[in-house]
Amino acid sequence: MRASVDEAGALLARSDSAGRRRPSTPPVRSAWPRPPGARGGQLRRQSSSFREDVGHAASETYLVSRLTFSLLKYLGVGYRWMSQLLALTIYAILLMPGFIQVGYYYFFSSQVRRSIVYGDQPRNRLDLYIPKDNSRPCPVVAFVTGGAWIIGYKAWGALLGRRLAERGIIVACIDYRNFPQGTIGDMVRDASQGISFVCNNIASYGGDPNQIYLMGQSAGAHIAACALMEQAVKESSRQPISWSVTQIKAYFGLSGGYNIHNLVDHFNERGLHRSIFLSIMEGEESLSRYSPEIVAKKSSAETIALLPLIVLMHGTEDYSIPSSASQTFVDVLQKIGAQARLLLYEGKTHTDIFLQDPLRGGRDPLVEDILNVIHADDPIARQKIALAPIPRRLVFEWQIKLARRVSPF
């Protein structure tokens, strides 16, 4: 069993997002270079044919499919996983009309810059969602997607990226290695390197380097919080750094878990078996290291003083990761003197605030709360957003209700 895992990980590590062999240490460069004569952060997308776009869509679909089958091979075929997979399939079919529209936007919109290289690992790519009006530097959200540490992928942030870009925010969706391609240490390193790229290069894409926000959802919220705490510890102890915590104005954690010790049994009951989860987290002895809540408790006052405003957002009916995980982390942060805030969404599940609500169209509570933090000191921006067109519905209400009933989340 272990040999097959290592072989799968080695195969994935040697292949890029198009499934092709690539050199092990390519130069770090943007896949969307700035055209000559561009100024003011404005970009002109390189022309690409319909055939090239379809080819890119096919290669990314191949990558996701290959990762999924590698995962299933590792997990084995059991009743619980087969039933979960069936529920996920039905869930996806019910919401497919919305997913197709978002997918079309992702692959064919001129506002999306896909697969910009930020590091030398195969999954070190990020997508940028650029507002149509970028005549002046835009606020930036660096977003780490979820996926149970196993099936995370940058394209999962397309709907959030679209919604925020429509409101004048640049969104950078950071991809990272998943298990068994990598373990939690690799994921945190990838996320930190992606954040570093955003902090040091976003001005070239029309972003405001003085308005950078960090966000993660589910497993991505945990990974992003680990990266943030690790960076604060390094910075306070005068270690070499490539980006500074002081460059991050706020951290948004969506439906995340921050004390991994308290979640091992919960995930085991939900189907993510203890042995697999401990393998992802590099063994039981590493649980404290990768629990931001525990790291914060043990950190010095100087480390805590570096942290930005931390806003945790959670649905009260979340069964994948209970909302108490966010409540406890906020309590700890406030007790040790950090700026922390909790926003609970009554009756919302793990995916409601991230998928179903945006697919409904209209005013999205999560997006509105994020914008209120980003534009807290900019009344003109808030007024402009209030007058912006309301997003249209992408799926019918009956589809959302049925999807909610069968959701494995």
C-alpha cells in the first residue's frame, strides 16, 4: 500500500498541470507577462485561439481526474466512500447548470489569468481574477481553496473570484500540492510561497500592494492560518522572510478548523480515517505544530502583535467542521490580545456560504461581509458597490434545496 502511494506521489510530482513532463527547476516567471507599453497596472490578455482554450480546459480536467483516481486507489473501495462519492456526484449534477456557467467564465473570460507560475513545484500555480475597471490599484485577496487536504484545486475558487472581481477586488487563487502528492508541511510551504508572490508582484497586475488580504476556505483556511502563524513566528524571531505579516491587512477564515487535535476523531467519524488524516498531518507528533490555535497560545506577545485582524466566518449547521472550531479560536485570540472577530451564519452548512448562496444570485451575505471589512475606511467604494448590479441567479432554488439534502458536506 505504501509503495503505491509513493509511486503515485512521485508520478504527480514529475508532471505539470497539463499532464506533461517538465524540468524539475523551471524559472519562476509569470505565465501572463505584461505586454510592452502597458502602464497603470492595466493588462492586455495575450490572444489565444478557441482550440488552445479548449485544450487548456481538457488538461486541467485531466489533472483533477488523475488526482481523484490516485486518491481512490489509495483509500480503497469501501461502502462509506462509495456512498459519499455517489452523494457528491448527485450534488454536482444538481448544481451543474451553475458550475457550467462558472466554468465557461473561468476558461474563456478575459478577466481571468490562469496558471501563473509562482514556484518550482508542479502545482505552484495561481489564477488571477481581474476587475474590468482597474484604472486605479485594486484591493487584493490571496485565496487558498479547500478540499479536505486531498482534492484542493485553484479552480474551486472561480465563483468567489468572479463575485469579488465584479466588486472591484483582485483575487489570487493559490494552488498547492495535495495528499498524497504532499503532506501538510508541503501545503503550507506552497501557500506561503504563493502569498509571497502576491505580496511582491501584484502591483504588476493592477493590485494595490498596500491592500492585501489573506483568505482560506475549509482545509484552505487551516493551511492559510498555518502559513500566517508560521510567518509571524519567523518574523518576530528575526528569521529570513520573503514576505511580511504586516503586508496582510486582514485574514478571513471560512469554515475552517484551527485545532487539529480536536478534529481527528470528528474527521474519522465523517469518513476521513484517522490513519489517513495523521499521514496528511505528518504524524500525531506534528498536530500541535499545525494547529494555529495551539501555536497562537504558545507564541510571544511580539508574535501576536504582528498578526492582522482575523475574521472567522462559519455556518451554524456546518457538520464537516463544526462552527465551534472558529468560536474557540476567536476566544483564544482575543484572550491573548489579538484582533479577532467571529461571524456566524444561522442555518448555513459547510458549502452554503461558499457555493449555494453565490449560485442563488442577489446579495451574498458572505461577500457583503468581506467587502465591509475591505472597504471599512472607504465610504466612496462602499457607495459604489451598493449601486453595482445585483448578481444574477445561476441555478433554480429547487436545485439548491435538493443539493443541500444530498450534500456529503
